[in-house]
Amino acid sequence: MTGSGQPGGRPGAGFHGLMAALLASSAGIGLVFPLTSIYISDRLGLGGTGAGTYFVAMAAAGCAAAVLGGPRADRGSAAAVGAVGTTSLVLSYALLGAAGGSLPVTASGLLAGVGYGLQYAAITGVVTALVPAAQQRRAFVLRHVMTNAGMGLGATGGGLLLAAGHPAGTLPWLYEAAAAASVPLAVLFLLVHRRRPAVPAVPDVPDVPGVPDVPDMPGGIAPDREPDPPGYRALLRSRPIALLMLAQALFATAGFTQIEATVPLLLHHGMGIGLAGVSAVTAGNALVLLLLQRPVARRLEGLAEEAALIAAPLLWCAAFGAGALATATDGAARTALLAGFAALFAIGEIAYSSAFFPLLVRFSGPASLGRGSALSSLAWSTGTAVGPPLGIAVVTATGTGTGWLALAAGAAAVLAVTLLLRHAAR
């Protein structure tokens, strides 16, 4: 298994294999991702309390696993951490498919949280170890696209299978399929761990204010000598890292969760668009991601990473503005504006993935990338917990047109933080 971490090379088979396995894993998760609360409450008969317990267990275990897995990933074991996390996901979905009571459901939630937390703490370090520094921005865009495309394909396939068969009998098998789909990713992580050390290839960049220097160790970390990297407190004392974590939480709160939770309500309830139309907007977003990820990522490479990150909320402000304009139109004009919303939001996603993870690598430093990734996971989890109820409450209280503008205001708040980040990183 090959994969270059040296400048001037190209991603090898290790990286491309990892992306293919990530696509398969995401497709498997997509089979069941929208259905889990219904499955637990209705099919297993545990009600809303049972479903809530599952998600609370998953969130708590995910936070703990990210914090504990970050330092382990920093000790040269990022791929091993990813393998353990993915194996935990396999066990979680297999257990949920066979579950018949509250105890296995709670155990499945805990295993899922451990899986997602460890994966998030590990995968950035693994990608940077397999991809030359000059190619990392495109690599992170491809990772984002593989994850989202896989989830979309899985959700579509799951819906078709349920429509064609008997939902009560099909649902448990979808969870077993989700478990099987993540096995290749666990194997790829394990192969990467065994065949090459996960030592990130980080471009030469100026020192980040507030983060102590860690001596370079060419050739990887010697097994008999462990560095003393900056811990969580030292990382958070760095203003650029603190602002990057705040931006991550706001990207999740005001952006990614809103297109999943709030925008469908605005389209369906507020604008009278049918479910097929809502699905078409979502499909358009995914299609733009797939078609434009390469040319847009190439263009973004001409911008500094801080500037590319600023572009994401700017584009989202324009996207939500297009949605607001669509409320005052109908026919072809409305269709064009909603297509513009889907496209602008997708290009903003590409700008985010092209810039955020390279900045995380740069600000954390190779010796603390696992800890930085863990902090990023916690920030993301905070945003995904706060975003949906906040967005739905605002839209319910304000109405359709004002709701779109409120989402644009949220994107403007993200923009303000990214501007502060650019200033702090100079």
C-alpha cells in the first residue's frame, strides 16, 4: 500500500483506497441514518424515550472518545485509532439490527459514539500522512464529497428498498448492511497502520501564535521516545485555534445542520413545495458537490486558506438570500433561485472543506493534530446539537421570508468569526 507524505508527490493507492472505503461506509450509514429514531421508537417499541436514550448515549460516548483518542493519535497511532473506531461502528450497527430491548439499544448508542469520536480524531492525521502537503486541500475536499455522496446514495437506496419490500422486515437488515459496509474502512485503516506510520506531512508555515514549538523528528516518532506535544489547554490558549474551533461550531450550527433540518421545513411548510421538490433541491446540492469539487478546489488553491474559509460563509449568505428571494416569486424564477441556493451552498461546502482541515493541520502542528481533531469533533458535536432546534424555533417564530433572512444572519455570524481568524493568524 503506497501513499506519499512528501511534497511534490501524488496521493497513492493508500489514499484512494481509503476514499473508496469511506464512500462505501458512508453509503451504508446513509441507509439507516434518517430512520434510526423511527426504528427504535416504533419497530422496537421503545418509544421516544428509547430513541432519546440512544442519541444521548451516542453523544456522550462520542465526546469522551474524541478527547481520549486525540492523544493516542498524536503518538503515531492515528490509523490504529481509526481502525478501532470503525470497528466500533460495525459492532454498533450489527447490534442495533439484532436488538430487541433497551439494553442493547443503549449499548449500540455507546458503541456508535465511540466509533464516530475515534474516527474524527484519527482521519485527519491519516489523510495528511498519505497525501503530500501540496495536495492536501484537494484531498480534504474529496473526503467531504465522498462522505456526503455516500450518505446521499445510501439514503436513496434505503428508501427504494423499503418502498419495494416490507419495512418491518427490511429495517433490521439495513442495519446489518450498514455494519458490513464499514468493514472495508476498518481494514483500510488497519493496513495503513501496519504498512506506514501515520506521521502527517505538514507544509512549512510560520509559527502559530500561542502554540509551543515541538521539535521536528524526521522519519517519524521513534518508539522509545515520545514527544511532549501541546495539550488541550495549550492548544486552546492559541487564539487562532480557539477561533477555528468557534468557527467550526458555528459552521455546524448555522450552516450544515440548517440545510438538513430547517431548509426542508421552509421549502415544504413555508413555500408549499412538495416532498419531491424538497428532494430535488437536496439532490441538486449533492450533484454540484460531485461535479464542481475538482474545478472549484483548484481555483481555491490560489487563495490563502484563511481567505478560502471566509468564502464559505459569504457564499452561504448569498445562498440563503436566494432562498429569501424565492419566497417572493413563482414558476421558473423560483426554480432558478432555489437551484442557485443549492449550487451556492454546495460551493460554500467545498470552500469550507478546502480550508478548514488544512488550517487545523497547520495550527495544531503534527504533534498535536489528534488533539486538535478531537477539539474539532467537540465543536462540531456542539453545533449539531444546538443547530436544528435553534433553527426550527427561529423559523417557526418568524415565518418563511424572515426565516431565510435569519439563516443568512447566522451565516454572517460565521463570516465575522472567519474574519477575526484571518486577522489572528497573520
